[in-house]
Amino acid sequence: MNPIATNLKTRRSILKMGSSILALPFLETFAMAKGTSASVASAAPKRLVFLGGGYGFTHQSFYPKEAGRFADIGLTQGLKPLERHINDITMVDKLFNPNITDPHAGTAGYLAGAKNKVSCDQVAAQYFSGQARYQSLVLTAMGDNGTSGHGKGGLTLSCSTQGKPMDGIKRPIDFYYTLFGDGEKSPKEVEKMLAQKRSVLDVIASNGTTMKRRLAKHDQERLEEYFQSVRDIELGLERQAKWAHVPKPEAPFDEPSQDLTGVEEVKIMLDMIILALQTDSTRVATYRFPVESLLKSIEVSISGHVMSHYSSSVTKRQDSEKRDKAVMELFAHFIDRLKATEDRNGGTLYDSTIVNYGSNLRTGHTLRGCPTILSGGGVTNIKHGSHIVLPELTPTSNYWLTLLQEAGVEVNQFNESSGVVSQMLS
């Protein structure tokens, strides 16, 4: 048996801590694809993590009243859980998603900064394609009564290259088996399966090209979207073939309980994101926090949508503030984990990661002024520790373009962007 795997098994009792886990040292064996040299693997790659939730935050108690260094202006009641990271967070205010006018449309447009456009995580995922087992990890959540959630966009942050909301992994146990599952096919079986799929795709592409010449312009555009989906599948097959010979890392803790919900559910999902980054399972991850189960776990008895109409009720406002506190504690927990986990170059995951928490709404159902809270040492030209207030209606796409460039993605335009956010750059 692999000596690293043996060592992990003997440490399970130490690593298992209820719903949380201790950070592991860097596992070089699992972070290198076959044929990758140790010298190449020694350089820590950039990672991007996008976290988010719906309904924004409580207007009166969350947002700072002025711009400036947090050390000078202080943290609001809602931001207090981040106090231990006060010099490692940046809040950017007054961002706006043009063409999004429905506050019930869900969070799918947030990372796109526009309607029906690709999200920035998927742009980064395509750029880093092939460098990790999974091009990206899209983690979502179930809404009320097991549905996709209130609103048409559902509980997802990611949109495909066609601008469609992407479904994702919803339960901790499913995420666990995605990262560590051992019930996969042998490399030979995978190669045979891939060869069969490629032959089918070749036929589709050949027939489609012939068909395209006889179609009207509108139908040609629809067929081109279909071709893009085929190309995405082909890229996925290439990546799958590359990683078929690389074993998945051994799980450092037992599978999570299927009964986990709310705060504990979110914690274990965040902890597994840390492991996914550290074992190079992915370079890009998004996680849309659950709403209803999280509220129930902090003893809020009303739904997220009802709570969002808190302006006329002191009790609802108190519930909203309780939600803000819980969410920021979870964000602080994730930053803790990044800082405590060793990376391949001897530093920490924090040093090479860009992590953002935000919402498609500012507060309640207000579309203007979408909140973003940035952390991570993966940004080299941004000095943390400030609340930055931008001119009204600054496109959110400008913000995402700035982060993409900070991650090393070679792109000069992103959806509705008019340039980078120069106020963030040092």
C-alpha cells in the first residue's frame, strides 16, 4: 500500500473532529499528474474560490458607512466575525449587474455580472483546464422541500459557456465520494469508454457541419451553441483520459453523515473544498450556501424569502442579523482553514488562493450595490484591509475581470466589463 495512504489511515482518529477536520500537510503524490516533475510541482498554483448566498445582508448593520481602512473605520456588527482577519479582507461596494432586473431570478447571474452570460469561475476553469482532475467544482444546495430554491435561477453561482445555470453537487456525502470515491473504472476501461464517446462525437460534428450550411441564421446560432457543448464534452474527455492513471487521494476522515444540515453541512463542505484545493483536485470552486437549512440550524423559524422583507418587522431584522453573523463566521472559518493548510511550496493555501463571498442582491430585494468581500493572498496587486466605495453603477464584470487577471487568466474583457477596478489595485 502507498506509504502516504497508510500514514493517513493511522491518523484518522486525530483528524476526525466532529464535522470539522484538521488541515493536512501538502500531499505531493496526489497533486502531481503522471509525468509532472517535482520542480514544476514545487510552484504553488493560483486557486479561485467563489462563495455566496441569497438576499444580501442587513442594510442597517452590515455595510460600513464610509470608505477607508478597517483599522481606522472599524468593522460593523455584521462584519465583526471577520475581526481576526481584519487586515486580510477587502470589501468592494456599489457594484451593479446590468440587464438583471428580477430580484427573484436567483444567484446564477452574480458571477457573470450580466444576464445569460458565462460566469467568471467557468472562464478561469477553461483557462486552467487540464491542470487538475476537475476543471471546476460546482457546489450547490437544495431549497425548500428539496426544490432548487426560491426564484428561477436556483441555488447555483455558476453559469456555463452558454450562459445557463449549472447544477452541482448538493450533499456533503456526494462531494466526499467525488473527491475520494474508489468505485471508478480501471484506466483501460476508461480509455475504451472514451474512445467510444469520441467516435460518437466525431459523427455528430461531421453531420452537424453538413447540416449547418442548410440552416437559417437563427438555427445556425442554436446549432453553434450545441457545438460548443460538444467541444466542452471533448475537453472533459481529454482531461478524464489524462487523470485516469492518477489515483484519487485517500480520504483523511470517514464519510460525512447524510443527516448533516445547516451550519454543520456548510462547514464540512468548506473543509472538503480545502482538501480539493490542496490535493489539486481542482483549481476553481464555487459554493452557493443553503438558505432554509442554515436558517433552521441557527433557530430562525421563517423562510429566507419572508425574512428578506425585514424592513417592517423588528423580529425579522433580528433574524436577518443572526443570519449575517452565521454566514460571516463560516467565511472566517474558511479563511482560518486556508491559513492553516500547507501548500506545495512550503507556504499556505491562503498565500495562493483568491476567495470571494458575495450575493446577487445588496439587501432584501435591492439589486444595486451587490456586496463582495475578498480575501486570500493570491491577489498580488491588491492590498487587503479596506472598504472601497466605487462610483454608482460600476459593472460587477469589472470586478470579476480584475480578479481573473489577478489569478493570471489572460483576458482583457469579461462580459459587460469596461475595464478593471483601478481603485482596488496598489
